[in-house]
Amino acid sequence: MAGREEAKKLGLADYEYDEIVKTLGRMPNHLELGMYSVMWSEHCSYKNSKPVLKRFPTSGPRVLQGPGENAGIVDIGDNLAVVMKIESHNHPSAVEPYQGAATGVGGIIRDIFTMGARPVALLDSLRFGNLDDPRVKYLFGGVVSGIADYGNCMGIPTVGGEVYFDDSYRDNPLVNAMCVGIIRRDRIVRGKAAGVGNSVMLVGSATGRDGMHGASFASEELSEDSVAKRPSVQVGDPFTEKLLLEACLELLKNEWVIGVQDLGAAGLTSASCETAARAGSGIELDVCLVPRREENMTPYEVMISESQERMLVIVEKGHEEEVKKIFEKWDLNAVKIGTVTADGMLRVKENGTIVAEVPAKSLADGAPSIKRESRKPSYLENIDLDLSSIKIPADLNSVLLKLMSLPNIASKAWVYQQYDYSVRTDTVVSPGSDAAVLRIKGTKKGIALTTDGNGYYCFLDPYEGGKQVVAEAARNLVVSGAKPLAITDCLNFGNPEKPEVYYQFEKCVNGMAEAASFLNTPVISGNVSFYNETKDRAIYPTPVVGMVGLLEDVEKRCTMEFKKDGDIVVLLGENTEELGGSLYLKEIIGVPGGRPPRVNLDMEKKVQDCCLKAIELGFVHSAHDVSEGGLAAAIAESCIAGNIGFSGEIETEVRPDAVLFGEAQARIILSLPEENLSLLQQIARELGVKITVLGFVKCGNFRLEVKSKGYNVRKLDIPVDKLALGWRNAIKWKVES
Amino acid sequence: MINARIHVRFKSGVLDPQGTAVKGALKQLGFENVVDVRVGKLIEVKLNVEDEKDAKDEIKSMCEKLLANPVIEDYSFELSV
Amino acid sequence: MKCAVIMFPGSNCDIDCYHVLSEVMGQPTEYVFHKEKFSPGDFDLIVLPGGFSYGDYLRAGAIARFSPAMDSVLKAAEAGRLIIGICNGFQILLEAKLLPGAMKVNKDLKFHCHDVFLRVDNVETPFTGLYKKGEVIRLPIAHGAGNYYADAQTIEKLEAENRIVFRYCDRSGNVSDAANPNGSVKNIAGIINKQGNILGMMPHPERASEDILGSVDGKRLFKSILRCIEGRTTIYGR
């Protein structure tokens, strides 16, 4: 029997141990306690976040599957649906960047094809410290090649994502991987172990001792010992996973397949108790039947091993041989290890002798949830900045040049060109634009995909920051011509036991939930990653949103680059005096902080509706959202991407640097033939959207004149080549120096 | 049982991209004495064979057939019981 | 034109090649699983697609060449059937010694995914008849081991026999170091065998065969093959 002391060592609190004893009506044994400790870790149980996550809108007319399954599903018509999920692999990547990132990708891909969907795209949202730090360079390089090697080998294009650098992520990088699949509506498979007497089979790789207690590892802060915990990191085998993918998709066409579940965190323990719990049934299995890669493994090791590339498959009794035949074709194991029972228990045997027996439901869903204490951090009390004390630099040309070569604004080509983004021949808008667009063969449709997050804004104002993340993701889809449909989210925060961190978490979720409701983009799947801190240094609160949008006609997709000399360039939305939280203030002026831009959801929705309508009418040549670096950076990006200049002027009441570099939300830049301007103005008027002519696409330099009331006229005039040079090479230069 | 340790490396004269990169890194770390670096593969094979000569023949055949590509690679091996 | 796309374990451009041959070109196309065999007469064109056969775990293409389907490919090659290896397929052809030389990892050790410009140096092949000699085309590459190597003698022979079909170049057709993405000797991107029925190339024509993908330069390769096969069928048919 295992007592309180052992429970503590495994990371279980006293009240959790008491709950286990109460549930079982006796003390647990060593194996049972081990299973509880992994399942009741934050990573598997969401015990710290559940009550807060309830605030998200999770349903809608298009939602076919909300949170609680391997992945969420949203209807896109034509009997097709999009399956998607994002997940963190932060801790493993901090310790072993290559394998940590690779297995993160492997895990999220399995979540998609377990539902029966063919994975069609990957996106990765990455955050690191400052690239001047040699260890950061090592982490950055390792993570990128880990993602590349896994995704490329699988033949799933990595079409988008983000890369962001800030000191707050120095020791605790964030690696969030998202996978998107397409499925026929009538072929959706769920992770259920239903039907008493049906067979429980384990397919894929053999089991070894890798990744023991990975789930618990992800649920504590990183420390010096973390490096010594390296064995906790699994090694990925994308080749086997590719075979597993093909075999599973072949298998899942059969109606006698009852359910499938990926073996991820907490391995066989979680897959068996979760499938049983979802169906309200039990599972009895024998660890001796599990194919192994190492000798003398104990039941404990078999049950919690996190060896990769394995799946649990539940099939109607009598079809075991057919399963084996399919997996043999792909040179993979498929072994019956147990059966579905009626009594709700997860019963583990070793050669026929019972070695663990616990209610599956208590293991899967029974972790007592905790409403943590929440306290507003003191730094938020004096966040406001006095703008009048900030002098506008004399040379704004060099400000823009510097901004464009900041790694956070500069081109991420160094990263995405290591990813195969064109395999499957569906990528019709490649990485580097606001969102990726994929065609769906056999239909006229397309889907647009993006991930977004701004931890800096969330740090400065968790509630507004939470709203902003959702708004910006939706905006990125809209400028691509897509109607936003649904969200998958990855919530990366510090230690939730600290009231200040919990406050950030709650407020971010509140903001996200409000924006998601307002913009009709329900949250259909997601992941929470706590304990992202080291030596009392927490990361910025960093919720990341993955969003999918639908284009009814993929030929109407839009991209950001200016295309035609003479096109008129207009701004939808309003310039404001907001400079707080901008990269300009932080990196150029050297004044971090300030209140980040507010998100007026009503205006946001109107601006997005206006943009979408204009794109659908077919006269918009380019659309680009205004984000970090402000209006000037956004116009410059459209120039660089189109390899063409711009000439314009702005008359305004707002101070010149705020107009140029402020990051006010709900703004989109469009270029279109001048003769269509009146039509656009009419649409904008009907929707109540402010529209301003900024200038014209013009061969030659990037030229912009700002006439602010009460200020001297300020001029930007830079050759596009010169802007492009730093923008194209900034990351490469940093990495290779 | 005989254990074979097989080394596969680029032939001399064939540019080794990994070796070149490692050499650059070592120099940057201050290892000034480094003249050349070659990166190869170590493959360990366990053979259910008693006779050393048989083992040698079999390993040689493996190398030529699959483990090394004679266009760019050389191989060598040692056996131990 | 009857086409086969070989599926090795780890192939991942098989569906793309199938899509182009069957949907875009409208030709009867079949997948051939690596464990299957076929007769030389079964197909006019055999495609060895890109991907990571056997994970590229030992060397790219090294293990795939021992599969049963490759025996049939060898026989078809001898019988003069048209065979094209794209990316990993090219690597397999090299390992199978159907083409000379070998592939190393890219000189910067990184995977490269982007468009490249290629100069078409030989248009007198069944695969390139619809290109103009010296024409610059644009195709995507996506590989980690496309650094073609052959000893000086082999290269000399390839050049003398006009067997270098594609070379990496810049927008204006200059074959330079700067335009070489992976370190290949002489900027080689694609070569053909002496008999002229086996082409290996690293760039992906199947990813540039539809307007929606931004380039149709790759489609002319498939059209060239079709023209060649149909022309031959007509002649033989008489």
C-alpha cells in the first residue's frame, strides 16, 4: 500500500490523497497512486483551470464537437468538417528543444487523425528569449529543426504560426503546435470505449521507458534539475507515425471501429481511463500483453510510459484479425490487450493477477478542481504613461528602418523555409501573409488559418490583451477573405498557485471569452499550460489563439502585398493616440509599458465585416491588418511583399509617432482600383466604419507625409529595397552571427 | 554472439557538410588547433554467428549492399565477442 | 498514358503526383504499394514520388530501393519505360544506381522549402520536349538532402552526353553559386540516364501544375511526357 508520504513525492496534495482513499474505500497501492498522480496532474486534469474555462463560449450552429475530445470539430458544409487542436510542449522543449518540439508536433497530429480526419496543415506558435543570447539561439534552432523534421517527414505542410522574441521567455520558451484536419461529417470517430465485451487493442510502436512522468513534469516549474530530468523527454519517430497515420485512416473507414484514443501524456493510463469514462464503461487490460521495447518493465512503467506513436483502438468483438491485417500491411503492431467491461472500473492485470483496480471516471475526471486565489498584481496599478514626456525622434526614417529589422517584425522566412509548406498542393497562400489559405480539393472552398498571441499586451492589461488576441486572429483571417469560424486556444501562464498569475489567467480568459462571443468564434478545443516559470520569473501571460476561417470561394482569397501601380490605398478604422505597449515605445524609445491598445469589439466587428464584404465583391487587390509596428510598418510590409512603392499623406489630430507606429486595433489597410473607391465608401458608410484615403501604390520609394495638428510636418521617404534588406535578413543575421 | 561496430564516413575528397559546420563551430569556441573534422555514422550490429570470419564476410556484404554508399562513403568495422 | 505512382512507406508526395496525373492531366493512374510487383508492360510512366521513404533513416532512399516494387521498376527501366523520380524518388534512383552519383545533406544542413529558378539544358528528352532550350522555369523545392555529388569523371561524362537536364540558376538564367540552394555540384537539379528514359530531379513539378498554385511550369513536364507516349503509341499502333 502507498501512503501519504509517497503521494507527496508524486506531487499529490493531502486533500487529493484523501479523495483517492475515499473513492477507493481503501489505501491505493503503488501503481494506483502512480496512475492517480499522472492523471490528476494539472497537465491531464486541468484542475486549476476548469472553473475558469467554463466562461468560454463553446457551442454554435457549426460546432460538431466542442472541448473534451481529442480535438474540436467545426462544420464547413459539403458534408465536410474541420478538425483542429493546439497544444503546448513548452517544458520538454526547454530541456531538449529538438525532441521536445518534434514530439509536440507528433502528439498534436495524432489528436487529429484519431478523430478519423486526414491532417492537412500544421501551425506553430513559438516564443523565445532575446536572440543575442547563445542559449536562446540553441533553443530556437533546435525547436525549429525539430518541428521541421517531424512535420516534413509526415508530409503535412506547416503553413503558418508565429515567432516572437522577448526576454520573459528566455528560460521558458513556448512551443505551441496546432494541427488541422479535414473529415467527412459522416466519418467522425470519437475516443469512446463503449460496448461491453468489445476489444481494446494497442497499435503502433512498442512500449519503452521513455517519458516517464512527462505529465507531472509539465506541471511544475522548471529548475536546475530539469536538465537532469532529461529522460522525461521522449524521442519522436515521424516515420512510424506516418505509417500509423495511414494505417489508422484505413482502419477508421470501418464501421466496426468504436473508438480511438492517442497515447499522449500519461500514456496507457490516460488513454484507457478516458475512453472508458467517456462511454461510462470500464476497461480490463493485461500489461503482459503490451508489446515492449525494453526488458523487465514493471506494470507501473508500462502504464505510465509516454512512448510515442501509439494508439488505443476499441473495436467490436470479432474484428481483431482485420485490425491486425491492416496494421501488418503498414508493418505495425496491433495487439489485443483487454476488453470493455460494464462495471466502470479500470482493472489492470499482470499475467491474470489484478495489480490495480480503480474507477475509470475518478481517474479521468475526478481530480478535485481548485478555485485559486486571485489578486491584481501591483505593477498594474501604475501602468499609465505620460506621453507628453516622450519626445518624437528627429529622424523617423531611421525609426522605421530599425522597426522593420526588429526580429518581432522582420520576415520569419528563416523559420518557415525550413518547413515544407507546399506538400499536398493545397497551400494557396503560403506563410508570410496574414493567414495561410488552403484550398479544399473537390470543392470551391478554402480555409484560412492563423495563430496569434501578444503576451506583452496581456502582461500590461490581461483583460484587454485577452480580447486583442481573439480580435487580431479574426482580423488576420478576414484580410485573407475568410469568415472566422472557431478557435482552438493554448493558454500559457506561470504558476497558478500564485494569486497574481491566477489573476492574469482569469482576466485573459474573460477578455478572450467576451471577444469570442462577440465575434461568433466559439472555442472548440484547447490546452492549458501552467508553471511556465523559472527562478520566480514567470513568462508574460500568453494566451495563443489558433483560428480557422472559411472561404466559400477560394478564388476570392486576398493577400497583403500591393499589386498594382496606381491603386488607391485606404485605411479602414481609426488612428488613435494610443502608444502604450507598442514595439516603438519599448524598442526604439526604450520605454516599456503603458496601457496597450483598447479593443472596441463593436468597431472591430464592423471593420472586419466591411473588409470581408469588400473582398467578397472582388475589387480589393490587397488587404493587411495593422498590428505591431503600426500603420507605417503595415504599409511597408505591403510594399516589400509586392516589391513596389507607396506615396501618401495623412492629416490628423493625433501626434505623428502615434499615427505612424501606434498599434491601435481594428485597423485594416486595403488597396484597390481608384474607380471602386466610392463603392467601398458606401459599404463603409452603411456599416459605420471610418475610411481614410492614405495614398497610392506607386513605383519608387515608400513615401508618407504626416500632418498632425500642432506638430511640424513629418516625412518618411525610404527606398523599398532598403526597407526590405533589414526586414528580410534580421533573423538570419542574428542566428548566424 | 559477435558484436560489430561499423564506421561509415565520407570518402576523403568528398565535402562533408556536417564536418564543415562542426569545424566552424569548434574554431568559434576557441579550439584553434582543429585542422579538419569529419562526421560519420557508427552502426552497431549484433550477429548470431560464432565464427569471426563468417561475421566479417557478412558485415562486409551488409556495408556494400546497404550501410554505406560507395559513391560517397567509406566504411570500416571492428568485431568483438 | 497509363501511370503508376509507387507508394513507399514514408512517401508523402504520392497523392500530389496522383492528383496531377489523374485530375489535372486526366490520365489513368494507379498507386502501386511497395510490396506489390508489376510487369514492365503495365504502365507507360512510373513515378517515384517525394517523401521520406523509411524515414530516410540511414540515407535518403537507401532502404526503399530494396522493396519488391523496385524490382519491377528495374525491369520496366530495362524495357525502356519512362520513369521519373522526384525528390526522394530521385534519391532512390541514385541509390538503386539507375542514375549516377549520390545525394548529401544540403550544404547549410537545413531543409529548404521555397521556389527556385531552373535552366532547362536538355529539351531532347521525353520529359522536356515542350520546354525551350535554355528556358528559365520556376518550381518549388522541398528537401534536406539535395546536395548532388558525383566524381569529376562522372560529371564530365554527364556533361559530354548532355545528361544534365536542369540546373539551379537565377531569374535571368545565370548558373551561379548564389543561385545554388543546396551545394549541388555544377548546380545540378536533375539528370537523365544514358538511354534517356529515366529522369531524376529534386524540384517538384507536381507542385507547379495548376494556376491556383502560382506556377504551371511543372505541368509542361507532364505534358511533354504525354506527348511523347501518345506519339509513340500512335506509331506503334500502326
